Amino acid sequence: MRIFSGIQPTGEIHIGNYIGAIKQWIELQEENECIYCIVDLHAIASDYSPEELHESIINKAIVYLAAGIDPEKAVIFVQSHLKEHSELCWYLNTVTQIGELERMTQYKEKSADKKKRANAGLFNYPILQAADILLYDTEIVPVGEDQKQHIELARDIAKRFNRKFGKTFKLPKAKIPKNGARIMSLKDPEMKMSKSGPKGNAISLFDSPETIEEKIKGAVTDTGKKIKYDPEKKKGVSNLMVIYSEFKNQTIAETEREFEGKSYKEFKESLTELLIESLDRFRRKKLELESRREVYVEEILSQGARRANSLASSKMMEVRRKMGLTK
């Protein structure tokens, strides 16, 4: 199957991003046709530094590679390097209803405190996301729970376009992990883990062992003693159990059995040890790639853009023809 997904270049990648998206990408690349994009056009819809953007793009490519994305098995490229994404976004604007965009939860959340200053790019963000996905006849989109609404909109846009202009786009399906779809903040398990959250709320893929230990020690659990998964009554410890299970590649039930009769202190010590060991390979690979960034990493992105362009240009010829823009 053809898979498409992407992450913005700005901000550090934390373990929530890894569990919710990148871990899936690595598994999917083994038996599928995978296209993974650095979505820099999405990033410029929010405040950003032009001076730092290009550096952020290369850094995010390094993150992809360090985390385990294999350029021999998957296409890795930068969104803005293919003009077809912006072109298709405009065409899809003409079949998207304003009311649909106004209902988008993420737009409401991001524009709540700056309604008068929110730009049109933020409002139209889901249309560009739909263009990213539909451009490649994507069948599966691995995402976190918070992106499910956007994938549903992409399907609705595709259906409407197909009805009006003839069957053109495949209808993508979201692939949301059963566990780990929404990793919560270490400081406030009511809130999603976030790059922009309070200090200590998230663990970066490249945090030092000392930083990991400090953050896990300060992570919220609850007033009980039993290590049991109960996301309603024991939100803090349940969140940590999901993290442990995902990095240990075992079920929640197996984690419960492993720590039966043990204390929160013992559990946190084991989680710290597991994360330090698991993330060590990411840190070492990142250092290696940073020494080869100007030749190796940029060439991977160039090759990826060429491979993606062969698919995107063909699809856009079909779209233009069906819309009456060309013969």
C-alpha cells in the first residue's frame, strides 16, 4: 500500500511524536511504498524565523534518518521543493466549504487567543494537508488521534472532487496506533505532550541520560501505589505505562504483570533505564549524520524530491485535464 505522512521542520521531536507517528513509519516502510515529507509550507502558517527555517529542515531530515527511516525503502523529501503541493491546494480550495474549515478543532484551538490575527494559512491548513495526501494516491496515513479529523476532511474533499470531475483521488484512511496515539504531558496528564509545553513535560529523542532521569523523576503519577493501567482514574501512571510498553514492544497487560507488587519508584527507575538505552542509538546516529549533512543528507532530500515529483507531476496532469485547465 502507499503510505504518506509528514512532520513540520520546526520544534524538537519528542517521544510522543515518535510513538504516535515515526515508530509506525519505521514499521510500515518494510512492506509498503512509503512517502515521508518535511512539511515546511505548513510551518510558515505560524510564527517562525526565516533565518532558521532551512537549518530546521535539514535537522528534521537528520531526525528522520536517525530515528530509523531508510532512504532505500522510503521517499524522504521537502514539501516546498515540489510546486504541485501548492497548486493542488488551490484547486482543492474551490471544492472545500468554509463551514468545514471552521469546524476543525485544531484551528479553533490555535486561533482561540488570536482570532483577529489568525492568518488565512492557518485556516486553510487542512486543505494543504489534504493536497499533500491526495497528490500521491495515498491509501494509509499514519497519524496521531489529533489528526483524525483532518484525514476525514481529506476524504470528504476527495469525494466531492470525484463527484464533480470524475474519479481522480483515492480515499485515504487514517492509521492510528491502538496504544500511544496520544502521549500526554509528564507534568500534566490532562494535556498532550507538546514541544511548546512547560519545562519537563516532554522528553526529546535526543535528551541526555541525565535529562531523561530528571524528567521521569518529576513525572506526575497519582496518590495510589498500584501500577495499573486506568486512563480515567490513574492518568499519570497510565501515561508512563504506555510509554514503557511502546519502547519495550510489549502489551499494557505485560507491563502490568512485570511491575505487579512493585513501587512507583521502581517503575520510574526501570522506565528511565529503558528510555536511556532506547534513545542512545538515536543520539549516536544523529551525531554521525550531522558530520555528513552537507553531502549525504541534502542528496537524500534531492533524490527524494525527484522520486516524489514523478508521482506528483503525473497526478497533476490528470487533475488539470479533468478540471478543464488543459486538454
